[in-house]
Amino acid sequence: MAGRINDDDVKAVRDAVPIDAVVSEYLQLRNAGGGNLKGLCPFHDEKSPSFQVSPSKGFYHCFGCQAGGDTLDFVMKIDHLSFSEAVERLAGLAGITLRYEEGGYTAGSSGRGERIRLVEAHKAAALFYMDQLGSAEAEIGRKFLAERGFDQAAAAHFSVGYSPAGWDHLTRFLRGKGFTDKELITSGLSQDSRSGKPIDRFRGRLMWPIREISGEVVGFGARKLRDDDNGPKYLNTPETAIYKKSQVLYGIDLAKKEIAKTSRAVVVEGYTDVMACHMAGVTTAIATCGTAFGGDHIKILRRLLMDNATAEVIFTFDGDAAGQKAALRAFEDDQKFAAETSITIAPDGMDPCDLRLAQGDAAVASLVEARTPLFEFALKHIVARHNLENPAGRSAALDEAAPIIKKIKNVGIQHESAVQLAGMLGMRDEQFVVKRIAQLDRWARERGNQPQEQRRGRSGHSYEDIAAPAAAPAGPALNLRSPAHITERELLKLALQRPALVSPAFDAYGMDEFTAPPYAAVRQAIQDAGGASLGTEDYLIRVREAAPNDTVRALVTELVVEAIHAKTVDEIYAGVHLVQVRLRAVDRRVHEIQGTLARLGHQGSPEQLAAVQEELWVLQQYGRLLRNRGAEGL
């Protein structure tokens, strides 16, 4: 089996792939100042970005959930890969050939991670299906696409393919590529047959590859083409180690950059609808894969949209009862978005693909622009269910609709909607409706149910929690906001981010000069890694590896990514912090010695008193030197 990846190759991979390039494949990044970038954390739910990336250092850190590390750590965590799998994936991106110790590596080796093998099998399958779309047998598939307005270029853009109608065409092809029967079954590309031999899962169908946001193929959607096919109209890849239908969005790999750029996403219902929208210039269109739009899909979009006041998610649904039900279900999740949600329904119940065929590209673009706020759609739906001809019906409609309006994030729109609701209900006293909705807040407060954001900071932590980093193993009396601890933190940031500015003086500082236990632990890790004076290319990697546990390691990453609190970071700034930390340590020792002298009084021997007094004098002289000459006195 494959051996350990060569250390030099691991380093080459770390250096070759910029961390911001990798992270931006999964979420939108914006300038955070100080050379850092920020975005919404992909590892926990948040409304304000607390996730930061330092391209110059090659590290990321979330100040909300404390996740952090280098490029490899990010890939391992977000895609649930082992260390070797992450190295192999990034090596593939960088075009680096990895060397394996203890005997090397072969393509079929079980030493490679399962996920990597399954992704490679899907990549090979996608290419196979695309090639088959040009075959004589696939004429029926090409005709299907043409009838829906998609030419060969459109098919190629979306990597649409065709699965041959035989029993095991793909299975035999992938075997020839070195994949085992077990891998083919596990991937969902093949399935067991009555004879015990694997056969193709998809046969005689039009194939759409389903990609993750990173662009890797993890599954397929297959459309029935022939009447003698007894299967469902659409057949998707089953749930596998790499494919979870509730966690993927079709077209997200093509739409992600435009979604981030325009702060808008358009959610449609099918693969051909996504194609039609993109062909019509609506390149932010995406679709779910055989499941309802849910919480995991929202998380994907929120990382691209960020907490942008102008961000918008537009749903397109059929005008029938099922479409209305889907729209209302989407509205239930409205508050999970950091965006406004809208709905648009095509005329005559047409979907975007049908609309494009009937009226052209401009009609699809106009459909998206003619959207209606989702809350307004929900209000109309609620009001329509009640008999407004009598007071009881109007009151019931108001009681059901009021909480909907209360959910609206924009206060101005909330008020206008209350007035609008009064008109829909035929109530002349608009202020009665406005006050009725306002009462909901008072009742919530009386029950102690204030909105969570009122009790928490921007990162989602309570203000009490912000007193100390979550990574710090601090006791209840430890105050990391004290001037002394703030200075210690800043010095450690300098030692990690700009070691040349504090060397060699920093390496002479003892652990006891850092009064916060978590900071002393970081100081120890720097020493164990060889000290700040070492300043090698892998210096930060060595410090993280020297950390005694994940808690300290997380704090190291946090200090690496956190911005230094100065417009100009130079020798003067570094010197000030070196002096402040040392001077406080000297003052603490002077205070201790003065206490010792007081306790000794006249009971100590002359020699003992002389030794203590001499130490006190030396420290006092050193303290005066630091105060008078600053860093020159160190």
C-alpha cells in the first residue's frame, strides 16, 4: 500500500496553493484590513463575518467558533478529508507529483483515501458520459436538448452527457481505469445485479453532473428518455460518502462568482431551468437535486451572499398548488437568510425553460425582475384562506398574518406591510393593525424571549463570552481585557507575525513574564519550536506543531490571523511592547521582594537581607533604565 507522503512534497503543496484561493472556492471573501480577508464562517452559522484569512501567513481563523489552521486544515475540515487526502487534492490543483515513502504509490492502491477515489471515479464517469453524447445511440438525448433550446455548446458548458443503454458500459470503462468493483458500488455509479456482478446504475439516460461548490463532480442527475424505461422520470445518485442531496446545489460551481458579485441568487426547480436561465443571462441560477430547498442549502448561499443589506434570494416556482406550497415552505426559512427573499411565478404555469422556448431570453430575465417579496406572497396566501366578509374572519386573518409581518427584517418595510395588510383585510383603522403587530414584541419580552441578536455580539457570542477568547483555558478571575494582557497578546502577535521585529530580545523572555496562562502556553510553544529568532519559512507550522493541545494550537492560529493593532508596525511599535511586558514583570518582582523584606524584618540573617536588598536594587535600576531608555535598555 502507499506510504507516507514525502515531507518536502507536503511543504511544496502548502506553499504552492494560496489559502485565499482555496477558501474563496467555498465562500465570499472581502477586505478585512491589515492584509486580511473576512467572510461568513463555513463551519458554524453566523450573521456577521468572524472568519478571517491571512494570505501572507497562509492561515485562517474564526473568532466565533475558534476553527483555524492552514490551507490543508481548511480542506480537511470542510470536505471531511484525511491529511493525506487533503495533500493529494491540493497537489492535483498545483500540478505537483507526490512522492510516497516505503515503496511508492500505484493508481489502484488502497492507500489513497476513499473520498479521493470516489471523486476521481465521478470525474472519469462525467468525461465518459460527455463523450457518449456524440454517439449514434445518443441521438434521442441530443434531440431532447434541441427541443428545449440547447445546442451542442450549451451541453458542453454544463457537461451534459449520455449513459449508454447497455448493462455495464461505464462499469467496464472504469474498471479499465483501475477502479475496483467495490469502489464503483460505493460511489453509486454501479449497482449489484442478480448475477452478483456490478452493472451500471444509469442506462439510456441524459446525464447532468452534480458538482460541489469547489467544482468536483460528486453525483449525477439522470433524465428518462425512452418509454420502455420503467424507472422514474429523474433518477439521482443515491446518498454516498461524497453525495448528500440536501447539501448540494446544481449549478453552484458556475454561479458562485456571479452570486458573490451581484449579491443575488435565483433558485429554480430543475436542471434544464438552470441551463435556460444561464443561457438567458441569469447566471446566478441554481437548483436543488431532488429535494426541497432546506437549511443546508441556505448555509451554502449565505457564505456567498454574506451579511449584505442588498442581498436577495429569488425563488421561481410553478403557479400550481405544489408551487405555492413550496414557496410557503421557503418563507418559513426566510429568517435563516442574511438576505431578502422574493418569489416569481411565470405566466401560464411555465417554468424558465418553457418560458425561454416560448418567448426568448428576454422573457426569462424579465421574469426574475418581476419578483414579489416572499412575505407579501405569504400574506396574500394567508388572507385568501379567510372569509373577510365578517369580523371573525378578518380578526382570524389578522392573527395569522401579524407574525409574518413581524418577521420582516427591514423596519420600514414592516410598517408599510402592516398598512398594506390593513387594506387587504378591509380595515380602515390602519394604526390598529400596526399596534397589533407591535404588541407581539411586548408579549415576547414579557416571556423573556427577546431576539437573540439583542443579547449577543456580532459574532454570535454573548457579550460575557467575549471577555476572553474561547481558546483560552482561563479561570474565572482571569481578565484578558486588562492592559497587561492586551500588551502580552500584542507582543505574541508580533512574535508570530513579525518575528524579525522582536528578535532576538523576545527569545530571552521567560514564561512567567506572560501572566495569562494561555499566553504563557503560546510563549512555550514558540520556544519549543526553536524561538522567534529562527524565522524559517515553516516557523508558524513548527509553532503550531509544538503546541501541547488543540486549545493552544487554536490560540496560536488566532494570534497569527488577528490584525496587529497599529497603522505602522515597525521596530518602535515592537520595542514599546517588549518594554511594557518586561517592565511589568520587573515591577511584579520588585513588589514580591519588597514583601519578602517586610516579612523578614529584623529576623533574617545579615547575609540573607543583603542578598534580597541587592536583588531589589538591581531590579529597581533595571526598571529605571527601561523607563528612561525604552527598548535600548533591554
